[in-house]
Amino acid sequence: MKKLIREFKRTLETSPLTKKFYGWLYTVKHRKETEAAKEQLRSRGVETVAQIQSILTAYGHPFFFDMGTLLGIVREGKLLGHDMDIDVAVYDAEADDLRDFLLKNGCEHRYRYRSDAFGVMEDSYRLNGIKFDINYYVHDGQRDVCYLAYRDEAEQYASLTEMSVLALSCRPIHALILQPFFDTAVSIPKDAEQYLAERYGDDWRIPNKNWKYWKGPSVTKTGKRGTKEIIPTTEEQK
């Protein structure tokens, strides 16, 4: 039955007759989920960051807290009040191997972003009801780079799961340190302030509620397309 429901939703999403209405419903649902995610991060975010730190330390590959999570840790000593997930950068990891490890440690795989050009770009998991994103970084000559999927308002897409791909690059991160964060210590780049300036600009210390990550100074649009794969929960697979 649940498989039939997923197929029906897919038909609504792609049919010319129902595509716009389905998109509107999706937007309304997304807004409600966003507010719920923010509240969950406020209530259990610090606890969840500590758990992710412990799990990925056991995994053994270099990693650090990234994007808005890193910005909150360094600039404010807490998670950003308007944030709704946790961002993590992982180096030299094979996506399926890391997935298996995270699943064994109580995490739930929810989304996978991939493209023909770059393979698996990002995975989203849940822990304690909070979404955390794994961004896969690689060394590319004189830069470190990861690839992310996003929806460009100026583009036309065949479905709600099709997305554009951008590259985020930075100077090579040669060292990581443990930064005190509430009752634990978390992994961040040793030159975190330099890194944040590359990501957000030299004014990164000034909060900007209108910030869009796909417009940052270290972003390059690749011109490639990718897809967002929704991973059914264990219950949904039954």
C-alpha cells in the first residue's frame, strides 16, 4: 500500500495537470517542517552535535563541523538560532561505507544527493529527530572542494527532485583542532576564521539573516544537474 502511495505522489508531481498544485502543497508542508526542525535543533542540538562528534571520531576519517554549524560554534559559541540542521564535512570517505557505519550507530538515512558528473555529493541523516548533512570533501589540486545540490529560482526542472549542482571550494585544510563547545569538544579547522571568511566573506562576524549559501564567495555553478533521492524509512519500506 505504501509503495502505491509513493507511486501516486510521483504521478501527481510529474503530471502537467497536477504538477503546480502538488508543488504548492509541497511548499506548505515544507514550511511547517522547517519550523519544527528549528525547534528541535534548539531543544536537542547541542546534545546531537556531541553525539555526532563521538560517532565520527570512532569512524576514523577526518571531519569537521561545517557551514552554519561552524559559524555558530566559532562566532557565537552556540548553534545559530535560525538554523534547522547540522552540517558536517568529511574527507576521504566512501559514501556507502559511512552510511553503513552511521546506521549501526542509531542514525537514520533520509536523503541522498547525487549527479552523473560527481557521484554521491551529499547525504542527509537524522539523529534525535534532527537532520544532519554529510558533505563529502576531496582534495582537488590547490583547493579542497565539495559539491552540493540546490534549487535555482531561475531554472526550470523536470521534477521536484531534480536540482542544480554547485561546487564549494576553499584553501586546503591542513589541520583540525578540538574546540570547546558546552560540555564537549568538537572538530573544526585550525584556521577556522580564514575558512569562514572564504565561505561567507570578510564580514562573516556580522549576522546576515538573508544569507544564501549558493551565493557565497567560494561558490561556482557547475552547470550540471543532480537529483535528490528520498530514502524510505524502515516503516515505509514495509
